[in-house]
Amino acid sequence: MCVHPGACLPHVGVSWAEFPGHFSVELSSLLVRNVNYEIPSLKKQIAKCQQLQQEYSRKEEECQAGAAEMREQFYHSCKQYGITGKNVRGELLALVKDLPSQLAEIGAAAQQSLGEAIDVYQASVGFVCER
């Protein structure tokens, strides 16, 4: 939009005083152009922006729902591992430190229960081989 009367038209070397009605004609043509073209264009842009805003609001809600679901899955997985989920790396490293003692307990229990089976197997192999 023109602020200064001379800014709307190219400089032709003629003063505005020589054509006093020319400025009002140019101003009215700019106003008509704004009403006919620029205002509908701006209305279309506003409608498009409002549509995009609604779409992005819907996507934001979907993402928040997905984030809540993922958070629940995370805490469920943490519960399966027996950790709180506050410091996952530290908690998992603490669990790894307990593995050797747990493995030793499992090995001792397996050796005790399998010891009887091994004795029975050796006795049966010895019996079969003697005959």
C-alpha cells in the first residue's frame, strides 16, 4: 500500500500539482484492487491457517496419547526387570552385579538335583556294562 503519493506511480518528471485528481484516481484503484483481490486472498490464507491449526491440534493430541501409551509400556517393562525406571542404566548395572551370585545359586541347585540323576545313570551304565 502506498504511503506517499509519489511512491505508487513511476516517476515521470511531472509534479502532482499539475494533475490534482490523479492521486485520488490512483488511490481508488488501489482500494478496489485490495477489495477485489487481496482481501479474498487473505481470507483464503486465514482459512487455510485455521485448517492447519486444527489438524496440528489433532496430531498433537494423537502424539500425546501415543506418548502416554509408550510411557506405560516403558514402566511395564521396567517392572518386569524389577527396576523403577528412574536411572535405567544404573539400575541395570546393579542387576548385572548380582548375576554371578544368582548363577552360583542356580548351579548349586542344579548340581544337587542332577547329582542324584547322575548317580542313577552311572549305576545303570555300570550294571549294563558288567553283563
